[in-house]
Amino acid sequence: MEKFMKFAIFDMDGTLVDSTRAICDTIRYMRAHMGFGGTLSDEFIMTAINDPRLDWRRELYGECEITPAIRELFEVKFRENYLKSAVLYDGIDAMLRALQGEGVRIALATNAPDAMVCDVLAHLGVRELFDIIIGSSANVAYKPDPAMVHLCNQRACELFGVDLAALRPVYIGNSNKDKWACERAGVPYINAIWDIGAPEGECLYNASTPAQAFEIAMRLFEA
């Protein structure tokens, strides 16, 4: 009998879900609503979001205050655009089900708004595959802060009645925000490079397909 619990934590945008169109359309809508002129490229927007060395709020919205009303409007438009255009990457559904078939518990830790994440996963047909779901909120710091990763581990221990020492977590993500959060939390990081990944040279484990991510994760569980 195994003495540890296999636990895979995933990022969402750019890892499980191709959501570039939804993200960029929402940010352009919000900038127009806030009175900004000009159009930012997809590349500029995605770099501002994924590079932890940049202040994404300043890059995208300058010195404008992000009020509760603006945040609420963003979440409404983001959910609308997400349900309209976001799709799972090829091979994601099969990878998640293969992990589940191996007895791996699965969690999501995303900087996307917590209020919409369950609806998005249900819309994409994979909600039932996740044991734990954590999105951004006033109570949880954004990655690269390690709070989400720590919270996933904590909830897994509580939900399945295991000690932290018996938990064998790995994290699959696609940006330096994910990588830095994992380094700070002491969790092995698998860099998903089937779309926009962190620089390969900076990561020990790089997966070019979801199937390869599955293989790396299973090796790490047995290490």
C-alpha cells in the first residue's frame, strides 16, 4: 500500500485552457471603458500578465485605481468572454482522466477570479475531475506568492485525512509566476510549453504536450 498521496496542482490559463482571446478581449474592453486610447497587442497583454517582474496593473491600466466596481465589471466581462471563446488544449481532458485513473488527486490554483472558476470548468466539461479549486479573491494572494500552493496542500490534507509529510505534490503551470510560487512553496514544477511557457532553460522539467506532463508527473510521484 502506498504511504503517500499523489497530488497534481494545475494552473488554468495557458496550461489547461487556451484563453488568450478571452483575456485580451476583456482587457481591451476594460481599457476602453476606463478611457484609454490605443490598442494593446496580444503579446504585450500576455507578457504583462505572465511576467512576475512586471506590475501588470500599471502596465495595463497605468495609475488608474482598480475600484470594486471596476473589478466587478471585469469579472462579468471576463466570464462572458471566457464562456464564449476559451477551450481546453488538445490532450488536456485525456491527461486529467489518466491522472485520475492512477489515483492522483487533482487541484486547480489560478489567478483567475474565484467566483467564475467552477462555472468555467463545468462549461469545459472537466469540473468533476477536480478535488480542490482555488481562484483569486480578496482572501488569497495572487501567484507568484506561494499562498495558493500552500492552501491547496492544506486543503488536500484536511479533505483526505493525510499528514503534510504524506503528500506528494507536483505543480503544472506555464509562467514564471507559477514557477516562482512553486519554488517558494517547495513543490516540484512542471513547465507546460504547449503554448506560452516559462523559459525552458530556467526550468528543470519541461513538457511539450499534456501526455508528456503526465509522464513527468508520474515519475516525480515515484521519485
